[in-house]
Amino acid sequence: MSKSLNASVAVLLPCYNEEVTIGKVVRDFKAALPDADVYVYDNNSTDRTAEIAAGEGAIVRKEPRQGKGNVIRAMFEDIDADVYVMADGDDTYPADAAPAMVDKVLEGYDMVIGDRLSSTYFQENKRPFHNFGNRLVRGSINGLFHANVTDIMTGYRAFSFTFVKTYPVLSRGFEVETEMTIHSLNNNLRLYEMPIQYRDRPEGSVSKLDTVGDGIKVMGTIFRMIREYKPLPFFGGIGCVLGIIGVVLCGTVTVDFWNTGMVARFPTLIGAVMLVIAGLLLFVTGVVLDVMAKNDRKAFIVESNSFAMLRRG
């Protein structure tokens, strides 16, 4: 018997124009988790998404701020539960995997990731640039955080109460999943990846993703979060490059002076010295920001412990 029978579970379905699939998705999750509350947050749909979801017994709410990140922010703020299961309303994720994901959260994991890439994603997804983007993002984040997460950008996840209430949702759009993963790795949270059987959208259902536009946003999110979470490698690396260039240029001027006894390239010397100074300043900036980032991680741990204790109380 699933442990989820003794815990409150909320199924979160952010939706925008999903009338073709939302009815089936709500029915599937109600069958998989009969005691869970299924929430559909309608993000300014112009079709019958909200009406169909309500007809299937979902709790329907409106979120006027456009973008998946804004919807998730509202969900995390409004809803209280022991376990949260988040999926999309496009019927690409199997609801029958939800009970096992809930059980893993109840075992103590902070976030359970529905891993598409280890199963059927590359066969079912007909958009080659999406596949390339997934590989690029996965390699970048795993390399930086020394991790081994297979599916960075999946929209099928389960969360603990503490994770939901302490996770700061900053992204407004589809890049929010990448932000979640980076946040978890940076704060050394307990992650569990569970392979799921991904399926492509059914006929008549239209993807809201903009391959190029959303890809740029995701890469921008990675760049921003690396700058914030890993400031020493970020600023220190740039500083070292500038410093090395400056030292090399200084060396060429020094060689000329050694051979001729004259400094013939004053502009080069001045530029080289400025590059060395800029490199040192960037490195010092990285050190200072790295200390601040470590203090932020300490504060996050204290805050997470406080929320966990509050929930137990």
C-alpha cells in the first residue's frame, strides 16, 4: 500500500490552452492518486481549458501573470500539502508514475525528477533542436556543479513541503525547471531521478515552446545562476584570462626594453597594466561574492530547518 494514503498530496497542473488534453490528464491523476487534490492553474487560456478541468473535478484557479514560472510561483505560495506533484497539462507525462514519486518524497527526498531522457524522450520528441538543447544544458550544469543529473529540464517533478516553501521562483517562463535543478544542486538538496515513459503531444495539441526564444532564456538563466551561485569560478576565471593577457603584453614590452633600453610602446604598456589590475579586481570580486554565496547557503539551511520544524509542529 502506498505511503501517500497517509499524506496530503497536491497535483499541480499549470495550463495554457490545453483543452485537447486537460480532461484526460485530470482523470489520469485522479485515478493514480485518488486522495490527492488536483489543481489546474489557468494562465490566460483563450479556449475551454478551465471549463473542462472543472468538469473533471479539478480545483481551477486563475493566474493572470503570463508564464509558467509565474504560475508555479503562485501554486507554491497558495497551496499547502505534504507532497506536491507537478506535471504539464499536455498529456506527455504518465500519471501512473506519480504514486512512486510521492513515496520517494515521503522517504525523505526533497525533489524527485521524472527522468524522460533515460527512456523514450529521444524517440518520442520530434523536435531535434529540443534534444540538442537538453544535451547542452545537461552538460553545462553537470560540469559546473560536478553532478550527474540526467534530465535537467523535465516538467514532471515531485516536491516536499519544505522545498516548495523555501524555493525562490525567479524565472517567469519555461526556464523555471532549469532554475529548480540549479537551486537544488547549489544547496545540496536530496534529489532522486526516476525514469518515466515520456510521450509526445497527441495530435491536435500544440506546443507553446519557442525553441530559439526559450532556449536563449534557458541559457540566460544558466549564465545568471552561475554568476550568482559560482561567483569565484565566474569572476575569477574572467580575471585570470585578463590578467594572463596583461602579463603577456607586459612581457613583450619588457623584452623590447631589455634589448633596446627604451619603452617604445607606451600604449601597450598602459593597456597591459590596466588588464592586470582589472584581472585582480575581478578575482577579488569573485572571492568576496563567493563568501556571500556561502553565507546565503548557510541561511538557506537554517530557513529550511525552520520550515521543516514548523511543518512537524
